[in-house]
Amino acid sequence: MSFHFPLAAVLRYRESIEQREYFALERTQQEIARVEARIYQLEQESAKATRDRALDLAKGTRAADVHSAYEYQTALERQLDALRALLQELKTKWRQQLAAYDLARRNRETLERLREKQLDAYRREQAKREQAVMDDTFLSRRRRGN
């Protein structure tokens, strides 16, 4: 008779939930990385635009070009503000997803510990049965020998 864990289906379900939460956490982390990379890129672009505008002003440039440069800088700042707000939302989402993943992992681990305890009890019972059979065999041989 082999070991049968009565909650095996529940354990598989909990494992699938944990895996789903882990993948959601991974997706959120990837989104955060993409947004952070885009923020870095825009910050570099903004710094370059500021340097270029300062050089243009030092050389003397047309008012329309200065106005265009300020508009471009303002647009970059708006994009940066929007991305920074999105990054904060994503970090909040990540913390919530991490909590959901931790809960799913703890639930799975609880069932796995229960399964291990039941398996250990089953193995001890099997060992007792095997020992009893060996004892009976030994005693019956001993009786025949007398």
C-alpha cells in the first residue's frame, strides 16, 4: 500500500496559485525596470536639452528657437512627472503583489508540512508493520526449530 495524501489536489492548487502570484510579481518587477529605464533616458535627454539651450543662449539665437527649446524641456518634464507617478503606482502594486505571493507561499508551505508529517507517520507505521512481520517470521522459525 503506497502513501496517499488526501489533500494532494488542494496542494497542487496552492502550488498553482503560488506560481501565478510569482509570475505576476515578476511582471510587475519588469514593468518597474522598464519605467525606471525610460525615466533615466528622459533625464539624460532633459540634461542634454538644458546644456544645448544654454549653449544656444550663449551664442545668441532667435527667440523662436529659445521658445521651442523651452517647450521641449517642458514636455520632457511633464513626461518625467507622469513616469515618476507611474513608478510610484507600480511600486505600490509590487508591494501588494509581494504580500499576495508571500501569502500563497505560506499557504503552500503549510500544506507541504502537513503532507510531510503524514508521510513520516505513514513511514513509521510501515516500519512497524515490517518489523512485526519480521518478528512473526523469526518466532515461527524459532518454534519450528524447537
